[in-house]
Amino acid sequence: MTSARERGRIDRISPADAVELATDTGPGSRTVGAALLLEHPDPARLAAVLGQRLGAVPRFHQRLRAAPPGCGRPYWVPCPPETVAAAVRLEAIHAADDQALAGAAARELSRPLDGGGPLWRATVLVHRGAAVAVVLAMHHVLADGVGGLAVLAGVADHPAPGGPADPPGRAPTGGPTSRELLLDAWHERLRALTRPAAGWRRLRDGVRELGGPPRRAPRTALNVPTGSARAAHLAEVDLGALRARTRPLGATVNDALLVAVAEAAGAVLRSTGEDPAELVVSVPVSSRRSTAGADLGNAVGVMPVRVPLRGPLADRVRKVSRTTRARVGARGTSTAVLGPAFRALARLGVLHWWLDRQRLVNTFLTNLPGPPSVALAGAPVRRIMPIGVLAGNVGVAFAALSYAGRLGVTVVTDPAAVPDGAALATHLNGTLARLAGG
């Protein structure tokens, strides 16, 4: 791979990526990822396969550099090959049931990444001499959910077309000069000024995706400032059964998931004496349906959805479906509204303060369509557990992924802020079963 200067362009992060960097503040980490639960392959062979395939993802053998003041957004430069090789490691664990693996994965993602090297890490969890899981952790600036699926496709056996190319050779680690960065930044600014109509359209569509002017979310015990600790608990439902029951309601599986996660959170709140009429769930909205390992980064906005907590579940699903359908438009455009605001707060040094006190959302839900089935180093992957991020005062987040006919949901909490993670997963299992007709 050639350097940015040799290619004749500067490989900057996008404005959406810059939002991810701006919100990386406070004790928590903007690290996302997944745990792949395996049928006990050889750890050394698995680590070698991971090192070769992940090292072939173009963005995975680069590191991020900040530009000098006034010279635009940060940019990517090649990493020394030895730092890429060191990003794959083995770790012994004492228990290998699915819940123990979920907990180990959450703890692994809570560990900070090396900001001076590649912004990812792959950990092979070893139990009694056999590999039982791979935990892939990467900073959110590397990829959104769709990009994460592209990485998974490239790492799996028999990668699909458009996956990573052959591993790179030794690449130069230099980058553009300050003059080149300054000229490139001003060229980009001037180009934006020549397209004001497109900018206004994105702002208009972004406000629509956000549901109009900001409205306060209920104040709940789930919304307290979070630290760096993470715990994970699992819920699961038959995907076909859930889809069959939601389709006659004019709804999608994601609409049903919104109702299920809100009901689970509401049940825990009711057990402590709180009884909100609704919760606001923030859902990422991608502007792309797919991508390849050579084109990662973030192309995603957010859609806050007010989910009712009262009435029959079917009625709530119908209501949420009407809300989400009304907001469908230019997907991922809300960053045009939120991005400048977050970056301005970050420059003023008050973004962390605001995130710890925000009243716009109660929780996060990510839902991704996974592959039918995959194998890694010859070993079948029996389960994929996505692990999402917590930010500010959002003490619980839900990450869902469909795989092998099942819809799995990982409930991620800060156990110090929200100690009821297991109860949340229990309520979520029950609500999903009811929605699926079980």
C-alpha cells in the first residue's frame, strides 16, 4: 500500500468519523466489536489466520494522526508492520459458557486501545487449551455497523468478493506535510461553499431524521454518568417466528425490537418504583446498505424513537412502525445537524459535561443483519454477539444481530451505574418470546 502523499491525496477521516472522535470523551471507550463463539479450533492456528486476514484490511494497518491547528480533520498513515502483528493476542479464561464469554467480551472492549497504533485488537479466548471465542474490538472511528459486517465477511473462511486484498508489504510511515494539509483543508472548505443547496438539503433531511426540534426524554435511573466498566448479558429469539408475527402488524423486526428493549427497560424501572409512559431509544441509521473492507468509516446518523410503555404490545409495535415509516428519507443525514454541534462542544471542552447530563435519549439500540453462517480457520462460528458502546449518562445499550436463524441481543451495561443487567436480559427474553408468539 502506498502512502497518502504517493497516492496524491490525503486520507482524512470523514465528518461522520470526526463525530466519533469528538464523542470519545470521559472514562468510557468508543470501542465497538463482536465476539465470535467457535467450535474449539487450535489457538495458534486461529491467531495466525486472524493476523493475516485482519492485517489485510486496508484501514487495519493504518493509524490516525491529528492535523496541526487549522489544517483540517485527522488523517490516516500506515502503521509499522510489527504493531499490526501485535494487535492479535491470546488470553486464557476460566469459564466458557455463553454468559461467561459475553462477560469476557464486554471486559475486553472496555480496555482502551493504543492511540498511537492501529485502532483495533483481536483477542483469542482460550479455555483448557482450545480457542472458544474471538473478540474483535475496534474504535468506532474505524467503522460503523455496516463496515463491521464487511470486516467479518473478510475475516471468515472463503471471504466474499470485495473483501480484503492480499496483506500489504512494508509501507512507509510518513505522511503529508503541514503545507499539504493546509492546502487540502482549504480546498475542501471552498468546495463546500460552492454547494450551499446540497448543504441545506442535508440539514433539512437531518432534522426530519431526528424527528424535528429536540424534545426531552424522561428522567430515569438508567441515565446516570457511566464509568469504564462493562458487563454483558444475552437474550435471543427465533428470527422467523418474530418476523412472521410482526409482518401482519405492518411492522419490521426492528420495530418489534424497539418495543421489546423499551419494555425490558421499563420493567426494571417499574420494579424500582419508576413508571415512565415512554422511553426514547436512539437507533443508528446508515446511509449505505453494504460496503467492503476497503471502504470503512462511518456513514450513519441517528433516529431517536419515542417508544410507548403502556398498552398491548401489538398496539405499541403498530405505533412505533408508524413513527419510523414517517421518518424514512435521506438516511444518515442527522450528522449534518449533530456533527457541528458535538464538535463545537468538544472544542469548548464541555462535551463530556453535556453528555453526562443530556436529556435527549434513554438508551441505544443497534440492529444488524448478520450472515447465514460462517466459519473461521475451519471452525464453525456457532454464535455472534455484537457489543455496543455506552456514552455519557446512557447506562444500558442493546446490540442485536441475526445469525443462523436466530436474533441475538446483547445487553451492555455499566454495572456500577446499572446493576440490573441480568434482569434486563431476562425481561427482554420474555418480551421477545411474547412478540414471537412463544
